[in-house]
Amino acid sequence: MITTTIKGIGAHEGQEVRVRGWLYNKREKGKIAFLILRDGTGYLQAVSFQPEAPPGAFAACQRVTQESSLTATGTIRRDERAPGGYEMALTSVAIHQIAQDYPISPKEHGPEFLLDHRHLWLRSSKQHALLRTRSEICQGIREFFHQRDFVLIDSPILTPAACEGTSTLFETDYFGDRAYLSQSGQLYLEPACLAFGKVYCFGPTFRAEKSKTRRHLTEFWMVEPEVAYAELPDLLELAEDLVVALVGRALERCGPDLKTLERDTAKLEKVRKPFPRMTYDQAAAILLRPESAARAKAQDAPPFQAGSDFGGFDETVLTEGLDRPVMITHYPSALKAFYMQPDQADPGRALCVDVLAPEGYGEIIGGSQRIHDYDLMLRRIEEHRLPVKAFQWYLDVRKYGSVPHGGFGMGIERFVAWIGGVHHLREAIPYPRTLNRLYP
């Protein structure tokens, strides 16, 4: 007897096979029972008809409940009306465990209830589709950088110093010393890029930011490339190539999942090079227009102030009417991290970029050219009142063969939420961690 996955069921048309999985749903009509099975690779309709079904098979179909585990055996036949285009004519059903009172039913449930049952909510069709899309995007990221000869460098999660500012650090005791959960792997990638040329890290990061917006998580995943001899134009091209490659991969490989998510893929199909680009000052001029200020007031959003950072509403305004992400460069240095290289033509501006996704999804990439001069980096560390001793290893990079270099970080959940067309980041990660949620 052949045991197969639902994904591979089409290769066994006309054969009797075995599928192991769970009951997603069922319906009965007189002497016929329809079981919808899932096994993680897809969905399969299995049909039992009395009296043609062998003894016990129809009774098992009547007894099995939602999310019960079972092995279904039967003959595969083509049926365009069935999920995946094939169905199984059941010959036997072996029930491994009957699920009693499964808490997530087809009726509407509130978000808090679903998050309290996140460990079970993962089984629902839309969550399943979104996390499969996330998996495909993560695989695409690894292949993108591998094909371009980047070396994967695993940055530490426990660090002795801040990367993005001390106000959002999670502090912990490290055998009597202070340690912090990493906000970014970037500082550790910079020495690595001077060793290997092109590197990236891919892992969890943590921000103790007391934000309750749909765009924030306290634990999220980020991919961060870092490239030696790279200046700002090189980073813009790399970021553009990465986004286009991942969108294309999702369209090519995640079609059924995006359909389940009811995603309008026509919008994603327009994401091609080149992306529109503007400076911070050009973006600020748009936000300072009277009509933009009036809209902010109407939606009870904070009005934009010249010289301030962009809020969520501002990012939405800046991407309106665009069918692809926009790249905003040359922010005021005062708004950005200590390590960003100032523009030689205007030292008050940093050689940096934020990539804003359309459709109101906001920033998906942030990066910059890094300061490569020792004296300037030391001065910036002191200006930001950071402990020089803790950054001495980082300063060493500027002492031994320093060159211009740079990189960026892309938040996986923001990117996945955009691709999947979901409203909140908490659905784009298996187990979300937010200001008020540490369970399950």
C-alpha cells in the first residue's frame, strides 16, 4: 500500500493509496459522507457511499469529529469540483484519536480568543496559507543571498550593547553582568563583511517598544545583508532586487495560498523595477501640503512636523497612488542611528534608505551606508552617550583595513503581511509576542 501526501495525490490517479492527516471538515447527506482531510500539504475530499463502502468505513465517517486524527485509504479519482482537482473513494478509515469539543468552530471568534488558542488557530485555512507563504518567502531569502555568494553569519542574540538605542532594550542578567536581547545583528555583521565581503544574518530580534499598533511586534524576524565596498546606490539596488525576487517567487509558488487569503495578486504583479525614489525633504514637502494636514486631522492622526520621523499615517500618504514600493533616502542624521554615514555634501543628512510598501503596509526595509572612519565613529558613540568600552570591538573594524560598507534590515512579518494582504503583523508569525501577549 502506498502512503502519499495530499500534495502528491495526482500522481496516483486510479490507485488505492493511504493518506495520514486530520479531519478539517465534513458533511453528510443521507447515505453519503464527504470528509475534507488535511495533512499539511493540502486538502483532500474523501467520499464514502453506503452501501458501496466496506463495513465500518461509513460508520467511521459518521463518528469522526473536526480535527480528529485519522488514516484514510481509498482510490484516487479526478474530480475538478473537489479541492485540488482529485478526490478519494474511501475504502477504510482508521481513527487514531477522536477530538472532543474542538474550540475553534466555523462561527466567528474574537481576536483575543483566537490568539489565546494560537496553537490551534494555526490549523485554520487562512493561517495555514499565510504561514506557508512565510515559509516560501524565507526559503527565497536564503536562496537569493546564496546565489549571490553571500555568507550566512549567525549573529548572537545576547549582546553587551545597544544597536538601535537604549530605550527599547530587553535587559537580562548574564552571570552578574548586564546583557541585552539583540535589536539587530548588524553590528556583528560589519566585522564579518570585512572578513568575507558579502554576508547576511537571518534570525529573531527584540524591541522593548511599548507600541500597540498593527505594525509592531516585540519579537520579530529580520534578514540583514551587509556588504563591503558598498555605498548607498549599491544598497538601493540590492534592496530593490530582493523585493522584486521575493514578490515574484510568492506569485509563482504561493498561488493557491494567496487565493485562500483572498489576496488581489494583480497588485503584486505590478511590483517591478525601478522603484520610485525621493529624499526625505521631498517626502516631507508632500506631508506638509495643506490637504495632507487636513486628512491627518480628519483621521485623528498626529500632524507631520518638519524634521520629525514619519508615522504610520504619513507612510500611507507617501505610498498612495503607487503600485510598487517607494525608496526614501537622506533622512536627517538626528533621526537615525549613530552608525549611519553622513552625506558629504550635507552632513546633516544620513546616507540611508527606508523602503515603504504600498497599500498602507509601511516600512519593510531600513538601511544605510555605515560610518567607516574611526574618529567619526568614536565621536558619534560619545555623542550618543554609549559606553565606549562596550563598543571597542566595533571600533576595531575602523582600525584595520576599513572601507565604505553598508547594509539593511528587512522585517519578515511586515513583508509577509504585505504579500498576504493581512491587516496585522500578529498573523504573520507563528506565535506573536506583543506588549500584552506572552501566551501561548
